[in-house]
Amino acid sequence: MTNGLLMLVFHAHLPYVRHSEKDYCLEENWLFEAITETYVPLLMAFEHLTEEKIDFRLTMTLSPTLLAMLSDGFLQNRYHRYLKKALELADKEKIRTWGHPHFHQLARFYRARLHHIEDLFFKRYRGNLVSAFRRFQDEGRLEIITCAATHGFLPLMQADTRSINTQIRVGVETYREFLFRSPQGIWLPECAYYPGLEKELLKHGLGYFFIDTSGVEQAEPASPYGVHAPITTPNGMLAFGRDQDTSRQVWCAQTGYPGDPVYRDFYRDLGFDLDLSYIAPYIDPAGIRTFTGFKYYRVSDKGLQKHPYDYHIAFDRARQHAQDFVSQITERCSRMCDEMDREPLVVSAYDAELLGHWWFEGPLWLEQVIRLISAQDEVQMITPGEYAKLYPENPVSVPAPSSWGSQGYYSTWLNKTNDWVYPHLYAAAEQMGELVARYPSAEGVRLRALNQALRELLLAQSSDWAFIMNNRTTVEYAKERFKQHLANFSLLYQRLVAADVDEAGLEETVSRLESLHPLFPRLDYRYFS
């Protein structure tokens, strides 16, 4: 036995954003930035470790909407255009910064990095990042888990378990479609749990899920191990609790590693710094200033003028922070191992996009953490599936209602900024139930219309819209998306329940909506029965 076990979990998810009806959509950049700054850099880290014959064990979600977007030829072409623009700006920056040695070196660094990412994405991975991640799962280094179809906030669907079961079923089937196996476990959207949810999860062959710290700490009865071992729900599923301390150490910009003054400042970007005449071709065509990925300043100390970013210093600091992280884990496990009849488990869970996108040096930090862990024998990396085999018996308990939002409950997704969405979602779910009862075995255009109606309902149920409204970021976009999906659903519903269905008009409407939102192509409206 070692002194402890470390489970690193990265939740990779983005809301479904695809706008073929527009020549440019600012929100599509969410995906393109994540590919450039997070997903490819993570694969680069995995490649480095594999080349050095360093074994590792990581757990990662690839959400159904993210799988759909990463595999979409239209979005891959848009990404190619995005990358070409970034490389064009890199060439211009190499010239513009010629008289400023420090910034010139940084411009050259960005240019070389973008060329390397372009080479990896289009030549090595052939645009197929899902296949690249799947390879590491097939090699036993990465345990990929699923998520609900569109990241619906499941506790706020309790009044209609048809919605919950559809979200879970589509998540499981999408996973099988892309990863060629059945998922062992699920990342609950927003780590949001309500007592009884595990019954719905078990129906779909899932063996474990993740919950927030408070879900374990307030479980009934209390677990003798706290979050340092999973609890078994009464129906036999494992619930792994997130460790709050290590999560905050990596996630928190105020007290965690990302706030270190030498790290790159995410918000100080050329898209906001340079004259509009120069930067205009590389931001929103409407003239809205946006992030370009070219950031020349470091976080610096509060109250001080921003200092130029030095990636040599920042990368060295990331290695130091990796050492600190491993030292803290090792010390903590060593202190606790005598108090438990098993190795203490530390579950460090994060949004994957934290690494690289929000915290530029994050992928290097992770790579170094893995190197350090592999070089010692006090703490071992483990995945949930491996833990279940190692310790099949765990304390039986019912987790408490919880999420990883503010104060550990549901308030982030249910407050005065977003509570208005839920009556509409419940009404639409009732109408979807009516459609299933009305058409128990539809064919032709009616079958396509019913499938599209369910697709629009699932997209409206995404927790991302309520989250954005709460955070007051791109609020109008979130409201527009929510309303549009409900409007699309309502249009299909009205046409399907009409006394005399206009099949020609229905065909036109369905074809248009299918082309706009071509995800979950195998979706069957009868899932909602």
C-alpha cells in the first residue's frame, strides 16, 4: 500500500454553439479558444509523458455537446479560418514588436506555438481530437466519463423524470457512438445532485458519479472517511466527493496558483489594447473588441502597473507550484493514512478549460505534477474504475442535495436572474409528453419533426444558459438561445398537433432546424416516453 491515492478529474464541456446561418459568430470562439489553449495543449502533455514512458492515470469528461462540436466538419472548417487569422496576426506582431526585444520574443513564441498547434491538429490528429483522446483511454492512461446530453441541471428537473432520463440516456448513447464502449461513470452537470438521482443513473448502466464536498460531508449517515473515500448509495452506486482544499488551490484566482503575479494575465489582450485600425481584422467584424489570444502582460501585484509577461519565469513557477501541490498531497496523505483502514483518497476536480485557457501555464503544471507523482511511491494516481476494483466495499450513505455552485447548493442556477426559465421548461416537457402519446410510432417527416422537437427541448435545458445569466457575462446571447430553442419547439408542437398537419410546411421547418442543430443524429423522440 501507498500512503494515499490522487484522483485528478477534468470536466471538458462547452455549450452547443454552431451558427451556420451566420458568416461569423463570436460565441463559436469559445470552442476555438478551448481547442487552441486547452484541448490540444493537454494532448501535447499526454504525448510528452508517453514519449518519456511515464505512466499516468487521469479522469476526464468529454460532454456530449463537446463531442458533437469536435466532430463537426463545419466547425472544423471554421476553426481552420480562426487559426489562419491568428497566424496572420502573429506574423504582423513579429514585425510590429521588432524594436521591443521582450515583446518581440513573446510574439515569436506565440507564432511558433500556433504553428505547432496547427500542425498537430490538422496533420497528426487530422482534425479528430476525439480519436486522439480515445487513444489514451484505450492505452489505459485516461478514463473518459460521460455527462448529461446538454448539461441539463438535473435537480431542477425532478418534477419530470422523463427529462432526466432522456438527458442521461442521450449522454450514454453519445459516449458509445464516439468512444466505442459504454461509460463506467458520469459527471453530473455542475456536480448537482438530489437524493434519488442515483436510481435514474443506475437504469443506464452507470456505476459512479461525482458530487461536491458538501454532498458527502452532509450525507446521511455521515461517512467515517469524509471525502477521502467514496460513499455507496443504497442502490450500490459510488459517489466520489470533490476535495475542496486541493480544488481551491488550483482553481481560485485569489488564493490559488493561477493568481501568482508572474503568470500570464488572461484579461490583458491585444484585442483591447491596440488601435482599432490595426486589430479590426482579428476581432468581431462588427467592431466589438474581443480576445485574440495574444497577451503580453503578467498578472502582476494588485495596485501595480502590469509588467511584461516572461514565459520562462512563468513556466519555472508552474514547476514550483507542481512541486508544492505534490508535497501538500503527500504530506496530507501521510498524516491521514494511520487514521484510516485504507489509503486516503484525494479527488481534485476542475473544469478542463481552467488549464491553458484561464490559466495559461496549467497544462505544464499538470505535466510536471504527473512527473513528480511517478517519481515517488508515497502517493499513486488512480481512476474511479480502478478505485472501485481496489475497494469494492465502501460506507453506505445517501448524499445531500448539493452542487459545486455558490455555497454548495442550487442558487447559482435558480435565482432572480434566471428563475423565469423553469416554468417554460416544465411546460415544454409536458407538451413533449403529449407528442409522444399522440404519435407512438411516427414515420417520415413526422418522425423527423418529433426528433427535432426533443432536440430543441434538450438544447433549451442546458444549464449553461442559466449560469451565464447568473454570471452576467454574455447574458443576451444566453437569453436569445434559450428563447430560440423554445420557440423552435413550440413551432414544431403547434404544427404536429394541428387538426390537419401541413406536411410540406413541416418538411421545410424540420429541414431548416436540422441543418442548424445537427447534433445527436440518432436521437429518438420515444426516449421521452
